[in-house]
Amino acid sequence: MGRVFRYGIVWLMLLPLPFAAEAQKELFRKMDSLSRIPPPLKRGNQDSIRREFYNQTTKITFPVYWKLLASDLKQQVTSPFHAKPRLWYRTALVAGVTAGTLLLDVPISRNAVDWRKSSTTLVSTSKYITRFGGAYEVYTLAALGTYGWIFKNEKIKTTTLLATQAYITSAVIFEAAKFLSGRQRPYYYDPETNTNSPAWHGPFYQFKKDANGNRPDSYSYTSFPSGHTCLAFAAATVYAMEYSDRPLVKIASYSAASLIGLSRITENKHWASDVLIGGILGHLIGRQVVNNYHRYAKLKSEEAAEKKKNSLTFAPQFQFGRWLPGVVYTFN
């Protein structure tokens, strides 16, 4: 995925966010207040993912899309500051697994390159699969969204819109992580050290000039985390959760995302730890986007139900040759 495309799409999609955030402070407050309540999807309750749940009340309109997107990004950025103790235990576990993977980055990369050199089938297959973590995945989402729009399938439309939200917020977060880490890609030989080690150079190394006054290729220092893998798992998690009542959708989604992640290693574009963290990050982002939408839908449904309670209706009646005032008070 080209740098111009990545940066362009992120900033283009984020332009309306300040306006959405300003207009919906109260909505954000309510949604965030529910963030500590486990969403129904975590409890195995299938009621909130049935097709009839996606109606006019919970429909994602253009303004709602941006409001949810702003809320998603806010919650994702601030979530580490609101984590419960049990989440820190999981974080420690992930950190331990990542540390072990870091030690294996170089041998895994070398074996992947050797395997690639000895198999023409792997070369062609790997190139094909890795494209689905970039432009091809965008085409897939567009096709699914178009199908939902043509055949008026609100659930597919809603799921695809949520997948694009996971896609956008993932891009924002992993691009920031890439910039801050400045990790060297496995295929690149640093002109300063003349090595292709998995070094971490930090955010300012790409601005450093060599003896000739030239700056290094900044793209070669954006290895961590894997953006392709992050995007793939973010979208896969959305579809897997929204169609959790269909095991084949979950299997197909996560299998495709895993193959994309592995292809980034066989393509020698990423270290194994880049792919691991990219997958975990994408999964967490996908879960947050889905759960946030269901919190929103829950609030909207409760709001619509509240309007129907104890309603006061004026109902004039024509009796005895003249109109008489009438009032109907409905109890629920």
C-alpha cells in the first residue's frame, strides 16, 4: 500500500471528525458510560445480531457514521487509561509472547526467505494473498457494501460500514505506531550499519541525513506493526462478530486474515513480531468498533421505546354535528 494512499485516505476521512465530536458530546458521554457494561455479543446473546435488529432506528446514516467513527477513535486512544486489572494481566501475557517472538524474528525471516527461494509456487501464492491486505480488501468491502445496498440487506450494509470504520481507525493507530517505532524492515540494509537487522530507530531516524546529505527511505523504517495484518484482522473481526451465529463466516474471515499476515513474512516485508502485534491490534480495534455500535444501537432503541411510553395524543372527535376536543393518554 503506497505511502500517498495511506496518508491521504487517513486525513481525508478524518476531516469531519471535529465537527461530529462537537455536535455529539452528549451522545459520546452516554456511549462511554456503557463502556464498562459487557455488550450482549460477549455473553453469547444472539438477539442483537439478528437481521431484524438492523432497522430504521439503528440505521447508520452519513452523520451517524462520522459520529461513531469519532467515538471509536476516542475510545481506542483512551482505552489504556481505563483498563481493568484483568486486562493488564492479558497485556502482560501478550508482552511475554511478543518478547519470545522478538527473539525468533531473525531466524523466522531467514527461513521464510530460504523457503521462498526454493518454491516458485510460494512466490506466486504469497504475492496474490498479500494483495488482499491492501487494495483487494478495499474492493471486497466495496463489493459487499454494494450487494447490501442493491438487495436492501441492512445487516450486510451495517457490517460493511463498521468494517470500514475499523479500517480507518486501524490506519490511524498503526501509522502512528510505525512513526514512533521507526523499525527497520527485514529486506532493507541500513546504509549506516550495513545490516538488515530488526533494529528500532525511533521517530526521528528517518529525518537523519547521511554524509552526502541524503535522508534514508522513510518507508524502510515502518515495519512495526504490520499494517496489512492490522487491517485484515480489523475487518475480519467485524464480520466474525456480526455473523457469530454462522461459524463458516468466522472461519473464513480469520483464515483469510491469518494468511495475509503470513504472506507479509514470506514477502520479507515484516518481521514475525510485526505481524503478531498487527493481528492483535486489528482484532482489538474490530471488537471495539462492533461493541461501540451495539452500545449506540441499544441507546437508540431505548430512546425510541421511551418516546412510546405514556404518550399524550390530541384526538378531536366529530359528535352531534360539531367537533369536540379529545385527548388520549397511552400507558405502557
